[in-house]
Amino acid sequence: MNHRDTETQKASLTEEIIGAAIDVHRVLGPGLLESAYQECLCVELGLRDLRFVSQLHLPIDYKGRHVDAGYRLDLVVEDRVVVELKAVERLLPLHEAQLLTYLRLSGNRPWLAIEFQCSRAERWYPEDEIMNLFRFFSVPLCLCGERV
């Protein structure tokens, strides 16, 4: 398999996850709890035959010891992409800090941040620079730390 094939597969996985999130948002609309969107996204990923783990434990490595500080990744899809879900009225700097922390603790895996608390779901924005994480408020917000 050459580099181009690998890149095509990565783009396809990202698009499949985003498409699943958009379908969930189109059916449910805004106004639900994050947990409802997460459960429905899990169903949608399953319908698309995508493997995922929900609420994956994310320990802190402190001086060579794993410390459970209660961190959990919302979803990890196909063992490759971290998906962080939000259902908040406004994204705050606290949310950015949380995502940057998860990114660092998860070993800088590729990730998507998806915001469900909006009126429509039709666009996504890839973003290579993590510090520009919340510059776009799409519907739902999907920003990629790395296109996968």
C-alpha cells in the first residue's frame, strides 16, 4: 500500500465519522444532553460498521506511574481517531484547554471535536493549528487536529 492509499483511507475515516455526527444531529436537532448525542452517535457508528470505544479511560503518567484522575475520551474510532463531543451553548477557553489536555495525554492522536448544540448540521472545517481550535463555530463544529 502506498502513501496515497493510506491518505485516502485516513480521509475516508474522518468523513465517515463526520457524516455519522451530521446524521445524528439532523435526526435529533439541538437541545439534548451530550450523553444523548454520544449514545446515538455510537449507534450510528455501529450502523456504519465502524469499531469504537466509548468513554475510554485516560490515565495521567506521573513519574512512571499511571494515575486515574477521572479523564475519559468520549470516543476512539477504529483505534485511530479521538472524538470529543460537546453540547454547550458557547465554547469557552476551558473547553479548548480540556481538548488540548486530552490531545497531549492521548499521545497526540488524530482527533475531532464535534459540537452538537447548534441549529443546523451541514459543514465541517479541518484545522491544522490546534491553537485555532475554536475559531470556527460550524454546525456541528468539527475541527481536526490532523485529517485522518
